[in-house]
Amino acid sequence: MSDPALTPDSEHRGMVRWLPTWAVPFALLARFDRPIGWWLLFWPCAWGVALAGGAVSHWRVILAMLIGAIAMRGAGCVYNDIVDRDLDRQVARTRARPLASGAVSLKAAWIWLGLLCLVGLGVLLMLTPFAALVAVASVAPVAAYPFMKRITWWPQLWLGLVFSWGALVGGAVVEGALTPSILLLYAGSIAWVVGYDTIYALQDVEDDALVGVRSTARRMGRHVRGGVALFYAAALILWGAAVWQVRPSGIALLALLPMAVHLAAQVAGLKPADGADALARFRSNRFAGLLAFLAFLVVGSSVA
């Protein structure tokens, strides 16, 4: 089959060619062609488990969280596109999305959203009761997120609240409570999300200005590199405080050094006016998430 209408940042164009024609728009609606989103949703989940010392004993939970991240990130994208379908038609990068282009009907999108949520429910039932309660508490902020770009210059901050929630769930699975280390981990993840999503938003600055969509990239303007650096620095400080809660040692803090170097390189080489560069640096946070996981694995395992 020929290429379907794909957004410019689709990664796995080959994947959609393997699907039946009728399934392609639904795969694109859930962003299955762009795995970076579910990696970024998954990593905080794994961090919470690892920092709490449960990476080995709770490996099945980590695997379940990966499946849940894929499904719920897909569900979030479907819901976001339902809410944003009119705005998406006005932005060059998003007007080819299945709902905006008419490839998927609104009714079919709602049904697809329900099916993805059923997968998420299956994962939820595998958690401890307290962790499941923490996970369910994320529903309200998730539902509110698509509207934030209309009412605040800081929708990336709200995305941070949502995309970092897994750190609370992962920690709750192992600890049975929201400990200070897990809360600090969560706060650091929020700052990380603001940083990388500001980089992502650089691709749409001009179109966003035309249609009135707000973002931290627009708000920071020519100071965007410094703004991203500030949020990345805050993330590292908060993660360092989280590590210190678990193991108060300068050596333990060195575990975060590879992540610090990676984030510094992102900022140092960032070209705000180059959309392709912004996309590449945004995607590099998949590897950044792995570096952070290894750091928290080392620290959590040393005291487990």
C-alpha cells in the first residue's frame, strides 16, 4: 500500500505498511508509529520501582507498566485529538492526523479510546490496592490536559504532572506509601518533562502563534535555551535530593552524572529555530530516561 497521511514526526513508517488498510488510521491516532511518547510515559514508572529497590523483585510490574504506558499513551493521544480536532486542522504538522483529516470518525475514535482504556484497566488490576488508587487519581489531570494550552502559557507544566504520575505509582507498588524520595522523584520528573516538551514545542511556535495556542516555547521566546537549562537543572537537583533520601552519600549522587551530561549536551547544542534539531533532541530523552533508570536502579539496589 502507499504511505498513508503521516505527520512529519512519524518514526516507524514501515510499521503502518504491515497493517490492514482499515487499521492504519487507528494506529496513527494512538501514535503507535511514534513510540517516543510511551517511552517517556513509561520511564517515570520504572524509576519509581527502581528507586524504591524493587526493580528485580517487581520486574513483572515493570513489564505490565510498559504495556500500560503504550495503551494509556495511545488513549491519551486519542482523547487529545478528539478535543483538539479543530485546532489540528489549522496547524501544518497536525492537519494530517486521522480525526483532523476525517480518516477516522468521531464515534470510531471514542470506541477506540474505550478499547485502549480496557487494556489500561487490566494493568491497573495487577497493582496493589494503594498503587491502583494512586493511578486512578491521575484521571482528572489527564482529562484536563488538552485544555491547558488554551488557558495557560504553561501547558508543559501540566503535562509534567500527568506524564510523571507513574513515578508515584511505581513507588507506591513497592513502598506501599508515597515516601519523600518518591515525591522528590516525581517533582524532578515534572521539571524534566517541562524541559523536553518545551524543546518539542519549538516545532510549532509559528503555527501556535497564528491559532492562539500557548506554550512554554512561545513564552520563553529567545530565552528558550536558558529556560530549558533551568528546568533540567531543577530536575537534577530534585533527583539528587531523592537519591540522598535513599542513600545519603556523595558517591550515590555520581550515579546521576551520565544523565546530567546528556541533558547538558541537549541544551548546549539546541538550535531553537531548527524544527528537525528540536525533534531529534526531544527524542533523545528516550535514552535519557534509560540513563536515569540505571542511576535509580544502582541506588535502589544498594539499599534494598
